Amino acid sequence: MPTVYRKVETPEEICDALLLAAKYIPKERLGATDDCGFSPFSTDKKPTHKDGDPDFARDIAFQKIKARVEGAQLASQKLGF
């Protein structure tokens, strides 16, 4: 899942991607991890945004990480781990 875009994938989207990958990669060797990509957020400059909108920097990165963890947990359950 791209880390440089503002869209935060749902845990279900992450799960679906992992289940698809499990068709081609032995599930014992499959993992979900961040592969860099958050470096554009490293300076954590706060752009002007409307109140309540997620920040384009650190907030988005943490939301993506949270979705990845939850999606990986869903996939683990469906794969029998």
C-alpha cells in the first residue's frame, strides 16, 4: 500500500491484499511491515488544513500503521494463525 498518499486504507483492504498475496507466497513467509516511504513526513511540517481534517504528516502515517496492524490481525485469523 502506498505510504506517500493521503488515503488511509481500511483494515479490510489490507487484509484482502494479504489474503491475495497468500495465494502466491507461503503463508508462513508472508508478513506485513512498513517499507520506509514515510520519509516525506519526517519534517512533520503542519500544512494549513481545516479543523478536524487529518494532518498530512505524522497523523496520516500513524493512521496507516494502525490500519496495517489491524488488517494483518484480520488476515492472520483468516489464514489460521
